[in-house]
Amino acid sequence: MDNDIAARRADRGLSQAQLAEALGVSRQTVISLEKGRFDPSLPLAFRLAALFEARIEEIFHPDE
């Protein structure tokens, strides 16, 4: 699944560590999310959406 987490994080001036802390996850989780190697749980997807003030489907784009 493709996503634009890295771009949204950069737009807000957040480091990976800062984003991880805000989400309550490890920096490794953020790295894996940004690289598309890890699909988030539904609660984590909702936390990301709330943090970025966006809908989940605006952040994550399913592979076609």
C-alpha cells in the first residue's frame, strides 16, 4: 500500500522520531510505514489521520 506519510510529516516539519512519539510507536514503525513495508493497524491509521487532519483514504492509496 502506497502512502504519503513522509511528505505530510515533512510539510509539518516533524522528524521521524517526533512523529513516532506523537503516534506512540517506535521510529522503526514510522520508517516501515513510510517505505510501505508495514500496513498500520486500524487504530494507528486513525491516529495518523487525526494528526494530519485528513481522511485515512487521503493518506493511504491501495496498490492497484
